[in-house]
Amino acid sequence: MIFHSFRLRLCFALILCLIIFSFTNKIISEDPFPFKESSLLWKIENPNSKKVSYLFGTMHLIEKKYFVFPNKLKSLIEKSSVLVMELNGIPDQSEVLKYLLLNEGSFFDYFNEKQKDSILTWAKNELNITPEIFKSTFDKFKPFVAIQMATQIQFFGKTESYELTFENIAVQKKIEIIGLETIAQQMAVFDNLSKEDQTQMVMEGIKTPEKSKNILLQMQQMYQRQQIDSLYLMIHEEEGILQKKEADFLENRNKNWIPQIKEIVNTKKAFIAVGAGHLGGKNGLIRLLQQEGYTITPIKL
């Protein structure tokens, strides 16, 4: 999804700790930071059930050469009884559109004259989009949507989609698809930002285009090396609005997902695929599930 091509901001280091769970009367340890063994794919085992599920970290904007998709991954999806993603498949375009457009006003209402000039210059120099075309195309879109859509023009034809690939496999094999969130919930994360924060987010994204490209390149390379905690820290330490709002973009969503994931994996053989930024860190899904008593094991790809 285009909404997730924002750089995911991640938590900083945590210490190895022991947590006592009253419902099991067992001592359960979290993995230390960073993971001694890391992977994009993790097996989830429930000590009170024979059900085995899998958790996979995706990257929502990824170039084809960094796309990790071995046959093992395809086989695990095909053998699952349910596919769990952030959304329950690629949403209908007409449904999405109502969340992308401003209810009133213009994209440019968020910016002063100097900022407007910077945006139009960025579009012309980096995307080869003239000011006239940019204005006519993106005037009614929400600020962060407009910039993300425009940015993806740079990667047209060069990217792959995990979500679309997973959905196609599930549909072909008649596998149930479950979403952890609705499109309305995802968009609310951005809509709840103040006007000033939305302005800052856009300007941060365009002020240093070469730096942004380099960061995305480093993230993709780290992703390909399957270094979940390192990826998490790299983005967390980058200053900006998303670091300031990290709890809203990552931690709160992770914690909201845990009850749903527990209910699913306790009764179904699930393949869960969410953005890789949600896996690592103290409040990432891996350690949160470990705190709930699940055994989480990295699987080599």
C-alpha cells in the first residue's frame, strides 16, 4: 500500500529481561537486542496448542532486486488456513479514494509560498512533473498522499508488491484473508496529525531528495539481509515527525494487533504478513508475542 511507503520509525535498544506470566506460572525470556539470529520469517508456536503459524515482515515499497520471495515462502502460504495482513487484501479503489481526498480546501493550503515553490521545484527536478500537471493532479489529495503518490512515479515498473503477491496466492488457493485493520483505521493515523505536522512531514520528504533516496536504498539492502532489529534502529534514529509520532505509527498499532493475532493463531494455521518495521524492537510483534508466552523462532530463507 502506498500508505506504508513512509519510513517506518523504530524503537531503540532493549535489555534481555525475564517476564513472569501468571497464567502459565512459567518464566519466559525475550530475545536480547539485537537478535542473535534474525530473519524476515518467524515461526509462532503456542505452548498450549499444536497449531503452528508464521510471521513475515514485508516492505511496502521495494524494488524488484531486493524482493525476497523464495519457494519456501510460497509453500508456507499455500499450506496455511488463513492469510493475515494489515488490510484484508488490496482494497477497492473507489473505497480507498474517499480516504485519500481532502473534504475541503486544497493540498496547497497547508504550505506557505516558499514551501509551495519548493514542492513544485522538487516535482519538476526529481519527478519530471511540471507545476501545472502537479497542481491539476494532486490539488485535492491529502498532503502525505500526494507526496507518496508522486514519489512512487520514480519507481514505476521497478517495484514488487508483497501484499498483491500474497493476495493472489490466497485467492488462487481459496485461503481466507483477514485484515488486522481497516483502511479507515490506517488513514486515521495520518488524519490525526495536526496541520503543522502534516506540513512538516511533506517538507522533510522533499528537502533532501538524494538523502531520501540513499536512506531508502540502505533500508532495502538491510531488509534483503533480513536484519530486523538493525532496520528498526536505523529508522528510529532518523530525526523527524515520524520519530516524534512513533507510538501512533508503530507501537500502538502493534499492541492493538496482539489480541487479534492471539485469537487467530490459537485456532488457525496462519501466515501473517505485516511491514517489517512492526517486527523488531521492544514493542515489536516478535517480543510482544514472546511476552504472551509464544515461542518465536527465526526461519532461514
